[in-house]
Amino acid sequence: MTIKRADTLFTLIVLLLGYSLFIYPQVISDWRTYSFDDGTYSHAYLMPFIIVTLLWQQRNNLVLRFQTGYLLAMLSVMAILAISIAAQQVSIIRLLFPLYVILLFCTLVKPSLALVVPLALLWFISPVWGSLTGPLQYISVVITKFIMQLTHIPVYVDGNFVQIPQGVFEIAEGCSGLRYFIVSLALSTLLCHLHLRKLKNMILLTVCAVVGAILVNGIRIVLIILIGYYSDMQSAIVKDHNMFGWFLYIPFIIVLFYLVGKLEPHAPKEEKQYLPQNIATLPLVLVIVTSLLMSGLSVRLLMGQYPLLDFSAVELTTTEKAQTPSPYIPAYSRKAHNVLDAAGVEVIDISYQFDGRHDANRADYYLNNIIPDGWAKVESELTDNSRLIWLSDHSGNSAILQYWYEANGQKSGSVGVYKRNRIKQALQLDAKSSLRWQFVRCSSLRCQDEAQLLRQLLNE
């Protein structure tokens, strides 16, 4: 088949990009839940348009060429993705999915910066950056403490809390500046790709973009504290400062564009003439069929998860305030709540079943809270097959709970062991797992009798 026009090639590229996303509904659902619906990734709405625009600009530079090596590499990555989907290893899926898309394209199109850079922008849509929140939060605290010490305002910093005479400010995870960090890194990637040719200039621009974003966020926090100090905490900015940072960040972006112009003045380029190209039907069919067989759609089909074409965002279960102590599990497939009478002792026994249909439908989801409302953990003990947690409430009452995860036929109170069991189970394309939770109020010293009772129940 001969492609005579660059516009036709661009249409083929866009269709291939749409296909690569379509066969992974799990990824689309993940993006809709944690990227497009999250303020930290608000830039995600723009990225698809930017990717398509860059591919349009480079349509004359793309050369069709089938390469078996990239096909094998793509299938290897897809195999890891299939196991990760079945095992619900979300971080691996988020990290590898853009790589799979790049390899899919490199199988049919000769690898070049014109192709790889636009597709690499998918990493800025993927919510894979959360691990940087902690370090950025710590840096924000350090910057805030340093600048505040230069002022005349008495300040005391304890962890993530900054105290001044008028009140206390918490530098929470949302104040880490992750959104500015991601946007700066994405913007510097675009500017390097479009306007810079020298490696040293690319490195300089990227460093300035990242460091500048961190400093802007630190200045934003200091200004909010100063506004709180001089307004006696009455300013609306103190309570709602979500948009305040962008008024500082936009001037920084303008400076960044100015820096690009100074590093390498933009020289007009002559557009390359497009030459007709041939694409063999057999390699194209081979890539489509093999990728479909290894895709997220196939994993869903083999695991019996219907409907197959479910691209909706994850919806968490709305739970009413419990009448009796219970954990907070926002997403599960089935739940069984029982009250057992064990040797005259009342034991609250709750079982949660998970089918692994989406990221939240698992026992170790990050929003799950094993500790019941109104109770605080005193100490915990990991046993061979479960975990015991001693509790106390604000009235001084004591209780003890026991819980364990079950996957691949193995019980464990360790999240790490539970994840490993899920991976082993995923090789059989089985994502089902469970969480068992038991709670007893204590009457004996340090809950010794109740702890022994729970250990006995575990072995029954």
C-alpha cells in the first residue's frame, strides 16, 4: 500500500495512537480517575492536543519501516503489562504504558526524535509522579524555613507545620509544588525539542525550569504566610490559595521563554518535502493482531471482567457512618459482616472480597483504613499469617483487632507478602483476593486473653 500524501500518513499515525490507547481500558480509567480529575495533573487535558500537534508538524519527517526487534521488545513490555494488570501493580502499569506506545510506533515507523518526543509526553499524563511528593514537600519546608528566618516574624517549624503568632500553617502534600514541577518539566521538554539543538543548552533550560518551579512554590508558601500574618489570618487567600500560585508561576514561564530565545535565537526552518512511502500490509496486520492478543482487553476477556470496553473513572463506595467499629474500605466486590460469639466474647468479623476490576478494588488500596473511626493504634504485631493491632479510644477503652490479606491461597498480615502473592496469582490470570478483619473489646490486662482468642480464630 502506497501512502502518497503526508496528510494520509498523519491520519494513519493518529489512528494508530488511538488504537494503542483503546486496547488498554484500564489505563484510560486510571487516567480519568487520577489525572484528568486531579488538580495536580490539570495540564493533562492539554497533552493530547500537544502530542497530535507535534506529530502533525513532523509528518514529513516520519519514515515507515517495519522492524522485528522493536516488535519483540513491544511484546515483552506488553507481557509485563498483562501480568501487572492482573496483579494490580499500578505503578508498573503507569510507568511502562508510554514505553509500550513508543515501541508500538517504532515497530512500524523508523525511530526518531520527531516520533519519540511527542509520544514520550504521555508520561506527563500518567499519574506516575506521586512518589516525588514527599521529597518536594520536604524541600518546600526547608525553603520556607530559610526565607522566614530572614524576616522579623517569629516562626517555629515542626515537621510540616509552620507556626507564627497569628496561627499555624501546614505544608501539606498539596503544597509540595508537584504540579509546578511536572508542568515545568513538560514545558522544558517541549522547548528543548522545538527550539534547542545544543545539549548543554537543553540541560541548562531543564535545570532552570525545575529549580525555578521549586523556588516559585517556596515563595508562594512564604507569601501566603506573610498574608496570614499581616491580615491576622482574615484574608481569603489563606483559606483558598489554589489559584494564587499560578499568578506567580505564569511570570516565571515568561522568563523561561525569554531564556530560550537568548540561548538559541530561533532560525526559520525549511519544511522537508514529503516523498511517497510504501507500507506492507502483512507487517501492519501482524502488529495489530499480536498487540491485541497481548492487550488489556484480552486480559479482561480471559479474566471474565465485563463489560470489556469500560473506560469510566473509578467510583468509590459511599459508606455510611458505621454503627459498630469497622474499617474504611471504599471499594470492594462483596462484603460479609458477622458478629461471632467466641467463648462468651463478642467478635466483630468482617470479610471483604475483591475481584481486581480496577485500581481501587484491592485490599491494599491507599485510601483503605484498617483502624476504625474513633480509635488510635497503640502497638502492632506481625504474626505468621496475620497482624494484631492494639487500640485505645479517647475514653481510655482498649480493644484489639486482627486482620489478614489472602491471595494465591496464602494468608498474610504483610502488604509486601500480599503483593507478591498477587503477582504469583496473576500468572494464572486471577485477580481475586480478600481481606478479613476481626475486632474485640478488651477486658483483660493488655488484651492478652483477647489476643489469644483472635489467634485461635485465625487457625479455625
